[in-house]
Amino acid sequence: MPRAPHDVNRGGLIDPRRHGDHRVYVPPTRHHDGRVVTERPWTNPRGRYIPPSRDHITIINHNTIINNMNGIHRGWDTRDHGYRWHHWNGHQVRHHYDVHGYHWWDFYIGGGCYRTRYHSGRHWWYDPYWHRWVYLHDNRWWWQDPAAPAVVYVIIDNNYYRYQENGGTVIIKPDTTPPVDAPPAEPNASAPDQETMFSLDGTRSVQILTDKKEAYLYDLTGTDPNGAAAGGQWLASGVKSAKFVYDDKHEADGTTTQVIRQIELDFDDAAMAAIADPEGERKIVITGAERSAYLYDLKDEAKPSAYLADGVSEIKLVNADGALKLVIVTARESGVDSLLMFDRDGQPYRAAAPKTLETGSSPAERLRKSAAFNVLQSDKVVW
């Protein structure tokens, strides 16, 4: 999961409309020792110009490289528009200060080279197809729209995705803006067709296919690319968005961490909602004007759904030892809120809470009054 960048302030952005593009820079024809430059600009096998990859990022983002570049920037004679070669960490690097006042850096690695600018404490690379200056953060390349600095995109597999955070859920959504200049065609390539939501701890993601509105849950902790978790667990159709909801977990050392309690799904049909457990084993669907709730076994499609209640206003899941243990349903009956409790299969929980609670009490207050829930919070259950 890409981690959120710190927004670059407007003064720190490189805007091609004001600061030019990569064409203002003339590449060298010879190395410092007179050898002809044979290294070609960094591209993929189809000839598409691409930003420095992860291995290259390790080289250009090394502390020695950064310190050397900053030292040259600070001490450079701005009347000098020549070219200087350096040999840093076993790599050939060339610097140029152009007539417009910009520092350029060429890195020669293997048979390829790539050009960056180092500005405002960041590496920048110019995308010749979308005409954008993108910057390096957390080993990924990002673009921040100069016209709307609050809008940030991340490059994944040479595609731009808009990055957003929504109450504990990281959302990346494909950018459908067409390129200004078309890149070389990629065989079997297609435009991104999914919106992806990540949990803050990076352990889960939900992908929503933009054409079919199918939602799939992925366990990102798995290491086997052919394992059961790699294929994703189908959750629902007609899904508009997904959100991760958390509980605070108090550690023995006094720290508090957040653990995923449930995944909430919104649908194109406003009369419908769903909640799934983090393991993708159970789903509760609330539907219709009656707000009827049914529990589904996502691992056994042949198993009939279990009816829970009508008039449902809230559902909370309780998980322990990596599995769903309890479903707590708040439902309104005859104008009074009731708290109902079910096991993972939709059967009434063995120690049901008092059915009727005071009207107007908050869900947290109602939970504190539940004897069964207090049992779950005791030492008899390991959270």
C-alpha cells in the first residue's frame, strides 16, 4: 500500500507551464574521459519512457548521493552553465545548471541512463506523455496537480491513481485523463478498471471493478502468489465504495493499536448496505425499506442465509483469534431500540443481552450494558 506523501506546498511544485520540461536540457554526447555516450534513456522493452524503478531509486535516493547533490547546489556558481561529471558510489553522475536556473542530474547505470531534477528536497522526473513533473516519495512516484494542490496521484504499473484517505481507509482510483502524447502501445494492456481501498495497517484491501461493481477482499499478508488468499474473496455486486472500521487494542506495554473490526460496503442502491468480517468469511446484508438484515456464509454459497432482524440501524462485529465470534445488531421494534446478539452462523448468542434498552442511548452505552459483551471483554476471551 502506498503511504501518503506530505503535500508539496505550491512553491515547491515544479509546474511545466512555468518551469519547462525535460527538453530544455541538452544531453551529453561524451563521457568525462572522452568516450562516446552509448547509454540510452531508460525505457521499458516497448520503448516507453518510464521513471527510475525500485532498484534505481535505491541508488539515487542514497544518503551519500543526496548529501553530495545538496552540497553542489549550495556552492554552485550560478554563472556557470557547464557540465560536471562525478563518480559516486560506483556510478557515473553528471550535473548541469541550465540558463533558466535549474539543476539537472543524469545517472548512468548499466546500459541505460535517466535524468532527474533535485528540487525542494525531492527527486523529480518528467513524464513526457502526460506532461507532468512527478516526485519521489516512499519509493514511489507521485504527481500533485499544480492547479489543485490538494489532489495527489500515485504511479502504479505506469498508471496514475488518485490517492485519498477516508476515515481509516486509503483509496486509490484510476485517473482517466488521457495522455497529451500517446506512449508506445503495450500488448494486451488495458486501462485500469478497479478502485482499491486499503486498510491503514496494510493487511487488507478491497478492489471494486469499475465496470461490474464487483467487490473483492484481499489478504495482503499472504506470501504465496498461488495461495487461496491471492485470488481474493468475492464480497458483493453493485458496490459503490468500501470502508475499514477499527477497534482500539490496548497492549500490555501501554500502547494502543487499531485492529480491523469490520468492512462496510455502500451500494449504488441506497436502500442496501453490507458488513463483512476482516477474514471474508461472513457478510451481513441490510436491505429494503424494512431494513432487514440477513447473514451469509461467504465460504459456502450453497448455505442459505440466516435472518437476523428488521428495523436494523447498526451492526457491530466482534472478532477473536482471527475469526468472527459475535454479531451485535441494533434494531428498532415498536419504537424502542433493542440489542440482539448472534453467533457467526446467525444463531442467537447463548447469553443474550437484555432485549429492551433506553431509547436514545448511544451504541457504546448499550454495549456497556450487555452482559454477554462484557463476558467477551473479560479474560475468558483473548482479543
